Amino acid sequence: MSYHLVWFKRDLRLHDHAALHAASRRGPVLALYIVEPGLWQQPDAARQHYEFVRESLADLQRELQAHGGQLLVLQGEATEVLTRLWHEQLAAPFASLYSHEETGNGWTYARDRAVAHWCRAHGVPWQELPQFGVVRALRNRDHWQGAWEELMGAPVLDTPALRFAPLPCASEPLPPSSALGLDPHDPPRRQRGGRARGLAVLRSFLDERARHYRGGISSPLSAPTACSRLSAYLAWGCLSLREVVQATRERTAFSEDPRLKAGLHAFQSRLYWHCHFIQKLESEPAIEFENMHRGYDGLREDDFDAAHFEALSTGRTGWPLVDACVTMLRETGWLNFRMRAMLVSVAAYPLWLHWRPVGEWLATQFLDYEPGIHWSQLQMQSGTTGINTTRVYNPVKQALDHDPQGRFVRQWLPALRRVPDSWLLEPWRMPASVQDACGVRIGQEWPQPLVELEAATRAAKQRLYERRGQSSVRAAKAGIVQKHGSRRRPEGTTKRAAPAAPDRQLSLDW
């Protein structure tokens, strides 16, 4: 019996799954997940990602079993697995391959090209369907918003009636993370995977937590509950973006609570910008590795200071808010958008670190790592897009604005709990007598900041402005705007206006 193969990747659900829906109309289906060793050996992969996927696959398996089917799990590179399946049932091999389009990292891009070549060589049609509001082979941004609205406004697809093909071979157990060479660290307080958990988080946000969204998402104290916390479930496909958009719009329309309504309105704009940023990587995959504006090549690459990077990634910069954020990230796999942006700003300006190594490290730290958002945001925050305003965060000012009593700093940095309030956010300024009294001596119990903050930031901005002022750099800006810039809707149209640009977000965790 011939069947249609549905390849699950970062879309671990049955509901609103366009590829599954399309395949089911053609006949019996076989649901496949491939554990790809090459994928998990990439520098942006982490054990927490894999464990979240394992938890999500368990949920997916339960859903399939409830519909009378099974998930086939096989290990190997994609073309090798497809070849194995092709020869398992030579009399009736699979008739077609279905999956969602993926805007992933460079490795997945190369893998998908190899799969496309395999399908052509074997005469297998491969149908890829959009999962997000991202347009493949987009010529320009002129009509992008309309395409996004059209996809988000289309009916959400219920789980279809499914007929399952017999498994052509036994499913393989998921290997332990150690077998894939993943670092043993798994944040003990991270979110757990699976559609059921994602739906519970969505309900709690739409029904209650969105009241605190406006005004609550900037401070690291309030953000863990004020933010939607849906980003990981969207990044790994436990929820579809369309179902979240439509559920949010419906809840907004029927809410009589002004605060809830205002929070949901603000959240909706983040959902739009989610796809706007992924589109950048879809249109130009090289921005994962190269400056979006090539006029900035060589700006930081040759000055990379390994000691600065080590201090940042281990939470030993000496700036309390920065180090508290790194500690929280290490323990939870999550950080709110403003603090993420601050980390990259500190890396890019006073520490003068190139965005690529910093981005690889942060990718492993963010449970909700979404390549399309991640790399374009790293570049925007580092000033290498050539089209965005320079965004520089002073970590002391951010602490005064968002943690003035030092509650967040003391929560995550026990070493500073005895430091008096007046010195907590700048402990390196403590007189020796105060250091002795509280038992925190700078250079011993707490590190001296790596650089003098104001002077290093001023020098970094000057170097950036000098490069930006070069005539060749200015001349190349128009082409980048044409390819990646957002568009204003022409007057007189009836479509929704494009939401205002998000405020300095990184990974857009809402």
C-alpha cells in the first residue's frame, strides 16, 4: 500500500498542521520524526532544546495514538533515513513527502537542499507548506504584510481524519542527549515541552496575565509572568502562530477588561514582528554568518577579546544586572526581551565583541531560540544592519530603571546580598571599609568590571559612527532597506495597519 510521508521538524503538533492536513487528503499517512546527529552537533544546539523536543514528541505520540496511529522515530541524516524507508517497502514506497517550510540555521538549509535533490532523483514530490507568515522566494517587501494577514486570517485547520500506513520498520528509541554530544547543562527551571503545556500557558496569558503585559514586560522582576511565555512553544511548533493570533484577536474582541484588552493589543504587534524578522533570514540566509551590511566587515572581528567573552558568558563581568541576567538565563533558559537586548548591547559596545560568537552562545542559552529572529536581532543590536538606530544600553541605568531596590540582583547573585543598597548596583565604587563590613571585596568575592563602562561605550560608539559615516557605507543602505525594511501601507487601503516596531527586542519573547 502506497502512503504519504509527513516529516515533522519544528512543528510538533497535529492541530493546524498544514502538511499533515494536505497529506491526509491524498491517502494513508506515515508520521516521521528524524533525530539528526548533524543537527544536534551544531554550535547553536543545546541539551535544553533536545530535552524540550523529547517532551514535545511524547505529547505528539500520545496525540497520534489517540487517533489510531504512531510516530515513527528514526536516527540518522535525513537523506539516509529517506533511503532506508524507500527500500523498506520497495513494492509500495511512499508516494510523496510533506513538511512545513523551515527557516532554520545554515545546517538545516543545506540539509533541505540535499533532501530536495534526493526527492528529484527518486521521483518523489515534496510539498512544503508555510508554517509562519514567511514568504519563500520573496522578491521584495511591498506586499508582505498583506500575505501575512491572509495566512493568519485563514481558517485554523483542525486535526484531520487520519488513515495511517503500517510502520515499515520499528521505531528507534530517542537517544540520550549525551549520545549526541550535547553539553550536559539543562536549566533546572526551564519550561517543559509539549502541546498540552503550551495550551495551558496560552490560556493563562489570554485570561489573566495579559493584564500586566503593558508596563510589566521590561523589568526582569515582573516579566516572567507578564510576558506571554509562549515563545518556546511557537519556536518548536507545539502551537501554531495562526492559532495564537486568532485566539488573541478573539479574546481581545470579547474582553470588557480595559487592561487585558490593552495588553492583548500590544501582544498582537509582537506576533506580526515575529514573522517580519524571520523573513530577513529566509530572504538572506547569509546573515547568520555575515554582516547584513557588508560595509561593517572587519569592524569587530579582528579585535575579539576571549577574556571579555569568557567573563560575559560565565556571569563575571562585574556589572551586577548583567551577571544576574546571565545567571537567570543559565537557570531558567529564559530572559525578558529588554534584558536580552542589554546583554547583546554590553557585548557589542563596552566589551566590543563580534556578534557571531555571542550569538552562538546565546542560542544555546535561549530555550526559545528561533534562528530567523535571533540572528537579525543580534545584528540589529550590534549595529551591523546599516538601517537601524544605534541601540546602546547602560547596564547601571537599566538596573536603576528596572531593579532600583536590587531585588532581582540579590535573587540571582547571593554574593552581593550583604552589599548595602547604596552600593549594590555599582559595587566597585564601595570604599574599602564598606567592602570589609559586608564581606564583599572587589577583585576577590566580586570581580572588578572589565572596562570603564562610560569610556569604553563612548569609544565603541565613535568607532561605529566613523564606519557609518563612510560614503560607501551610506550608499549601500538603500539596497538593504529595499530588501529587509518594513513597509507602510498605502493610504486608502483597508487592511490592518502594520504594528509599530517593537522596542529593542531580542528573540521577541513577549
